[in-house]
Amino acid sequence: MTVDVGVNLDGYLPTDNDFADLDLINTNFDNMFITDSGSINFDPGNDVDFSNIFNSAFNGAGTNTGFAVNQVADLVDNDELAHVSQDNSGSVTLNATGGAATAGDGIGAGGDGGWDSWFGNDGGGAHADDDLAGSSAASAAANITSTAFTQEIVLGANLQQNAFDATVINGTYTHTTISGDSE
């Protein structure tokens, strides 16, 4: 017996024609970027733009003053460190041999002589002095130096800078505040 079954599922079967499949279960993420064109333009909104800050600010009789004070605060949350290790189990062997140094007694004396008479010199006639000198020196020196590896880890390095300097020279400074209050 042969049984043929025909089912027409055109338009009902799912297709997998997208460029990315994300099966996210119990997942937390932030700022995830996915693109099929290869180009992403991300603007977190922390750009400083001073191009229009002083528009129409200097329309007075030449005595207007404008100050632009930019403040920068870059805060980084780097207060977690995990699985850091440093292994100093290597061996260090230091040997220093200065060698050998020898010195003798360092004393020497001399005197030549002969017999001197009114008959003439009898094979001598050398008048040696009787100085005595002594000197002896020896040195055996060895130098050795050893250094080790040091690791420093700094967490939570944040930067904040604010700067402002205003000076009035050869003139006067007048400040007027206008508000919408009825006072």
C-alpha cells in the first residue's frame, strides 16, 4: 500500500533571511551595535560646541564682554579588579668572586760597599745610601646588583578640570542684572 500526502505550506513556513539572530535569554547589555551595512555613527552627546555661544552678544558700544567657561569631567568607573596575579617564583642566583690578591712584605734595602783607602779603590768605592723603603698593596673586589619586577594597579582614576581667569585692566567694571521679578 502506498500513501501519498500533499500539504501546501507556501507562505506558512518560516524563513531565516535576516542578517543576525540573537537568542537572548536572561541577558543584560548596554550600547549594543549591530549593522548589516558595516557603518555605525554613534553620538553619545558629550560634544562641546561653542560655535553659537556668543551670537548677538557684542552689539553694544564696544564695551561688551563675553566669557566662555568650559568644564570637563571625565569619570570612569574602574573600581573593580578581578583575577589579577603576579608570579615571582623564578629563582635568582647571584655569585660574585673577587679573585685573589697577594702582596709581599714590601721592604727593600740596599747598600753596596767596598773598601776605600788612601791606596786607592779596592774593588769597591760605591757609597750606597742606607735608605729603607716599604710598600705593599693588594685588592680583591667584586660588585653585584639584582633588581625585581614591580607591578602597580590604580583604580578609579578620574579627571575633572575647571579653569577661569578674568581681569579688568585700565577701565571700570559694571554689572547689571535684569530679571523678570517685580522688585
